[in-house]
Amino acid sequence: MGFDLLSLGSQGVLTAQRQLNTTGHNISNVNTEGYSRQSVEQQVNDPHYWGGNNYGDGVHAAAVRRNYDKFAVNELNIATSNLEHAAARNDQLGRLDDMMAHSARKIPDNMNEFFGAVKGLTDSPSDMGARKVVLEKARMVSAGLNDVYGVLQQQSIDTSSQIDATVKRMNDIGREIVDIHKAILKTPGEPNDLLDRHDKLIRELAEYTQVSVNAREDGLFNVIIGSGHMLVSGMNSSELTTLPGKPDHQERQLALVEGKSVKAISNRDIRGKLGALFEYRDQTLGQARDELGRIAIGFSQALNDLQGQGFDLNGEVGKNILTDFNDDRIAASRVIKSGDSTADLKVYIDDLQKLKIGDYQLKFDGAQYTLTSPDGQQSAVTPSGTPPSFNVDGMRVQIDANLAPNERVFLRPARAAAGQIRMVMDDPAGIAAQSYVSASSISHGEGDVRVLQSGAQKEFQVRISPDGSQFAVTDTDGQVLLAPQAYPPTGPINVNGTLIEINDKAAPDDILAISLIPADGDNSNLIRMQELQTQKLMDNGRSTLLDVYEGLNTDLGVQKASYERLQDVSLVEHDAVEGRVAEIAGVNLDEEAANMMKFQRAYMAASRIMTAANETFDSLLNATR
């Protein structure tokens, strides 16, 4: 009997001691990040049958369990990924919005100063000082666009570096998880502290990307990122990497190395900080550069077009002030193709009104070209003419050498334009103040005559037929210089040595009067330049150049406000889920103090049982003497 009593007491002492140890472990780790509260699961021992009755045989510590709810933890991982994604996007858009509201603000300011200088020149078209001011203000516009483009380009490079650093840390996490898996296999029983370290790494991984964890039968885990990409499978870890983009090698893309194979991962299903970095680089910065590029193209092309419709101080047809964005070299730079491509394409801007932003994808299957617009719409295109070309959204895509079968290229009509715009005129006398389009013109459409070469015929009129199907050229007295022929013409027209080009936008019965006789003090072309400030050149006649800038500013502000609200909502959801996890797994010092006292009393009571057993045994020994 004494031996049984001593056994009961010792088992009680050992159980209470293990409970005290676990409580002390909890208290010691109250401030340890990712720690889950542990508790001892005690169970009654199997009874002994004797004399027709079952007698209890005490207690034992069956296991040390950690308080853990995998559903709440999985929900917290999702909430963490959503919060980090929204917070990163809000921070990125905040920095860009601040730049656009301050340093980039000089773009519209410089444009307004340019138009103010043009207005000043209209009062004295021959004043060389005023002409120099106009050129200097134009130079400020181009320099401002260059500066902002450089900042955005550097941000794109910096973002790619952040992507590489984030991918490196995610790979490190994958290897650390595998190390924990190895330790779990070597650890008998429940590896509670190792599982806490495992969950902490998963939580950090969830900051960078969407992540899910699946338990395996061998006690290890599969860690999946994005929409189903295996980063860790038990004892094996895949490696994330970035590869040069196709066809744009500068936009590095995410990929997963699995053994000897490399599988590309879509950036759209990553989420977290990493997903935000890709979105900022590929969408937000791309949008900003595209819109600034549209402004650069519109300003340069509209100004150069008017230069070509007037005379400079030397009595010659005006030359370009700014970069010619339909130069063959720039037209070719709008096509992004692989380094080994033999295709030769050029993109010319024919209509500012229809010009859009974004990436167009052109693919050739060996027989048919397919164009995917920025909004995802696909359409078959059939190039025609010599060299073959096709028109879309104000662009003329010329194909001098076909794509290889199944090759694809990007068409970016405006992405680099803000960095390409330059001053090409340095002679103030080159400003074309006088328009050769006479005030006697009658125009209901957008007809335009460009003088390519001045010849013997100095004054004439281009007349469009009542049905708009033909045109003729007469002198100022109505005498026919060029008999009626099909409108629009297919190429340049020779009018007694004067070579002209006529566009296809004139209305029926329009009369376009041309005078190539210089007149001192004539400011008619300067007035047309000044009108560019309020002329709706973009977005199908809905926007001025400054409207495009303000529209970009507004859109970025709306995006920032949206992500700011999303961050607030995500933070509330994250804190709520984190609270639920803390209720289950968090250490409460008051509760642990109460447990300490309870287990201490149990320890003392069990010790007293051992003392009683010892005294009883001693009494029996003494009684036999």
C-alpha cells in the first residue's frame, strides 16, 4: 500500500513539475514574436483491478500542446498579404503623386510660359530678343519633360532592384523552412517551438506574396505562393528568380526554378509587397511615362506642324523647332522586340487625336498578324501597300521585314517620348511667324496643305469638290492650275514648281488658299501657335495638352485615395484576425500567474502524498521490530 501511495505522489509531483516548467516557458516567451502559448495535457493512468474493484493509479503528462488554430492563422496570412499589398501601393502612389504635384508641376508651368512668350512675340514678330525668349521657353519645356522622365525611369530601375532583393529574401525563407523541416523530423514528440518558428517565417513570406500552407502525412508542409506555385515541398525548396522579359528584356519577370526547369510566373497573382512592386513598375510608372510621352509628342508635333505652315525671317518655309517624332529612328524605337529578332517595324504617329497609351502586342503566326490592344481586345490585322502597313489608334505600323512565326513584339507609341524630346533649332530667325495659309481660306473641316518646296507658283487655292471626292488647284483669279482629280491625293502635288502635300481631312467645298509671298510684320502663324494652348489636340478633341497632364495627376490622386481606403480596411481586417489568433495563442501573464499558483499548490499537495507514504512505510517498519 505504501509503495502505491508513493507512486501516486511521485507521478503527481512530476506532472505538476512539467506544468510549472511549461508555465515558466510561457512567461519567459511572453514577448517572443510568433510564440504560441503551450499547455500540458494531463491524463489519468489506467486503473489497477484488485479484489473485484478498480483502483486509480494516478496521473501523467500525456503531451505538451500549443494553442493553435490553423484556420485563424491561414486567415491572418491572407490578411497580412492584402494589407502589405495595399500599404505598399499606397506608399508608392503617394511618392509619385507628391512628385507630380511638385517637381513635375514645372511641365505645365513651362508650357504656359512658352505660350506667354509666343504671345509676346506676336506684338513684334521681327524682334530677335523676343524670338530668343520663345526658343528658351521651348527648351525649358523639353528639359522639364526630360527631367521627369529621368526620375520615372530611375524609379523603374530602383523598383526592379527591390524586386530582386525581395526575391532573394523569399528564397532565404524557403531554405530556412526546409531547415526547420529537417529539425522537425529529428525531434520526437510535438516540435512546438519549431512549428512556431515555421509559422513566423510563413507570416513574413505572406508579407511578400500570397501564401498557403498544406500539411503532409509525414508531418512536414508544402508552402505554395501565388496561384499555385510550389516554393517548398517537404525537404525540397524551389528557387525564385527573375528573367529578362520577353520581348522587353528590361522588364525582368518572375520565374520559379524547379530542378532543371524554369517556369515563368504571372506577376498578376503574386499580391503582397512583391505584387505591388510589379504593379508599380509595369502599370503605374508605365502609365505616367506614357501620358508624359503623349504630351511631348503632342507639343512637338503640333508646334513643328505649324512651323511647316509658315515663313521664317529668311523667307523660307519653317523648320522643326523640336524633335521630329516621326523620324525613322524614333519610329523604330517604339517597337520592343527580342534581341535576336530579325523583324523590322516602325510606328509612326499620324493622328494625335486617336493616340492612346499602353502596350500593344503584335503577334505573327506565320500567315496572319494579330494585334492585342492595351485593354486586351484582340483583332486580326492585314497590312497592305508597299511597304506593307496598317493603321490603328492614330498609329501607322509599317512592316519592312516580317516577324518570325509565333514571334511577338510590343508597340509602345508614347512610352519613351518624354525622354526623347529635344530642341533642334538654335537660330531665333527660324521661327515661322507668318502663315502661308491665307486668311481668305474657307475651311469647314481640318484640311491642311503642307508646302514641301517653294517654286514659281507663289499664290494658289486648293478647292474641294461639293461631294468631297475631288480637288483642283486654281490661282487667285480662279484659273485652273491643276485639273480636278481624286481626293485625297496619294502623294505630293506639283503646282508649277511648288511641291505641296494635302491631307485627307478637308470638308466638301473647302477652299485652302496659299500665299508664299513673305510679308514683314505678319504674325498670323504665331497666333495659330498661341492657340495651341487651348486647342483640344488629344483624346478625340476632348483634351488640350495641359488637360492630359491634369488628367494624369487626377488619376494618380484617385488611385492613391483608393489604395489609402483599401489600406485602412485591410488594417481593420488584419487587426481583427490578429486579435483572434492572439486570443488563442497569445500569452496572458495574469492567466499564467494564476496557473503558476495552481500548479505550485498541486506540486506541494503531491509532495505531501509522498511524505505521508514515507511516514506510513516508516511506521510499518518500526512496528515489526
